[in-house]
Amino acid sequence: MSGRMPKVDLDKLSFSDREFIQRINKENQERVSRLKRMRRNNIITGCILGGLVVAIYGYTIYAVKQETFLDDFEEPVKIIEQPSNKA
């Protein structure tokens, strides 16, 4: 026993059974087309969001590289005052 159902001869089915099979096939095709459209829209949305994340990250790196206020980060020279000889 192979565990498979035997093939059904569609000619031996009644008209109502064939009509029911056609209706179910049509509903299944509509469901598949909706799922394909939803999957495509999800992929497009994911690509847009991913591109936005990469763009924000790239802009942030670019903006930080242009910052120069930390380039002159040296300790200021201390000015030692000479004691005055006023007496």
C-alpha cells in the first residue's frame, strides 16, 4: 500500500460534484493570487525600509566624518605668570 489516494475519474462524478470542484479551484486560485500580491507588497515594503535604514546609517557616518571640533582637542597651554617685583 503506497498511502496515496486512487485517481478519481471526473467523468463518473455528478454535475453538482464537478461544479463544486470547479468553484473550489477558482476560490483557491483567487486565494493564491491574493497571497502572491501580499508577498510582493511585503517584499517591496521590506526593501524600502531596509534602504531607508542603510541611507540613514550612511548619512550618519558621512556627517560624523565631517565633524572637526574634536580634531583640535589638545590641552590648552598653561600661562605661568611671573611674580612681579613690586615692593
